[in-house]
Amino acid sequence: MKAAIAPLTHRMVRVGPSPAIALEVAGRGPLVLFLHGIGGHRSTWDAQLEAVSTAFTAAAWDARGYGDSDDYPGALEFADFSDDLLRVLEHFEARTAHLVGQSMGGRIALDFYRRYPERVATLTLVDTSAGSARVASAEEVEKFLRLRKQPLLDGRTPRDIAPSVADTLIGPDTSAAVRQRVIDSLSELHVDSYLKTLDTVTRYTRVPDFASITVPTLVVVGEHDRIATPEYAREMAARIPGARLVELAGGSHVSNMDRPEDFNRALLAFLHEHTGQS
């Protein structure tokens, strides 16, 4: 019989100065940073931390204003996320990191690459829409923001709106357990920080020229993603030199949660290939 494998030790890290950034960390080896979407937090990546930390230092952050990370005064600039990410790399004394970003997290990864390309080992863009030729009109952007923001401005809580928002993110094959995890994540949003993030992330357009990306890139999309659709993903992968595209059957906008085993298999194969591991 094989000996039982001891559970991996997770640790919480807070990276200062203010706003301090909280991360869940496990494992040892090259640094892999997981960046959640606009309605998530670090627990989005629980299944990935377990799998990836067997060969890497796997770290999932709470972005500023999320989870156990600090809120912050004043407006949010999109560059603030990249500055926070740079602080995280410095904390780990890592020259480079493998960035894995879902939705908003994918946009953050792209922005960080645009600003600090020498600090990025690989990019994994999960259910991410950015840089498409089909840009939403100003009217469409404002309509989306009103739908998302007005209930909170009217005094409803994140817990009140969580089920209806969750249903826009999941797909027909999403399990009840994953749907509940998405609802739980949305219920924990910090209202003021979330409102600022909605404005800034929705209006963000300064992605790098995809043709100029020179690091290995993996694009992952769920079959039933209605936000960052498979069509968007195919277009993105076609424009990034050498990019690999993985479409997860039955996946939604939270495809890494819907199909964790398939997702982890694709991600680990990609990471091992580009770190010389087998």
C-alpha cells in the first residue's frame, strides 16, 4: 500500500505597506500567483493551490479591497493592482512569477505584463475578455454598471444580490456546490471597494498589444462562459504568438471551479513544460 500523503501546509501572508495584501500560500518552488475575478477572492483557487503546490510555491491573493486584504481611501487606478502585484513578487524575492488570472485577474495579469514584462515567466488567462475588436459601446458599459451598482447604492447588501449575480456567472453544468461557493464569495464583497473596482475594471482598455507578448501563454475558457465567451478566447489566443487554447467542456465563467481536474491537468502540463519539470 502507498503511504498516505500528508496534507499540504497552507500559510497566510500579508504583504505591506498599506493597503496590505493577503495571500494563501502553499508549497515550494517557482512562484505561481493566482488572481481572482471581480466577484471572487482567494478561495476561488482552492483546488488549484492543492494541485500546483506539489511542485511550486502557489499563492492566491485577495486583491486590495477584497477578502482579508485592506480597503483603501480614494479612487482606484488600474495600475494600483500591478503595483500591488510587484510588491508581492518583491516579498517572495522572486525575479519572475507565473501569473494565472481569471476574468478581472486576467486583465490584471495583462496589465502587469504591459508594465513589467521582465517579471513575468508565463501568462495563463482564464475566462478573460480583453482587447477584443468588438468593444462595448459607452452606452452598454453604463448600462452594465447601473445594473451591478444600483442595488448596492440603494442599500441592498452583497448577500442580497449574490444569488442573481452568481447566476450570470455559472452555466448549465455548474453544480449546486459550486454555485453556492460563488454565492458565498459574492456575499463577502466589501461594498465600497467593490463599487470602485467595478468602475475601474469595466472601463479598463489598456491591454498590451497581443502580438507583442513574448512569454508562453495559456488561454483557458469554459464552454458555457457567457461573459468571456469561447469566441473571445479563440480570438485572443490567435493573436498572441504561440498561445495555447484550452476549452473546458461544461465549464462556465468560473471554469476552474466547474472543472478543477481538467483545469489543473492543463495548467500543470503548461507550467511543467515551461519550467523544465516533468
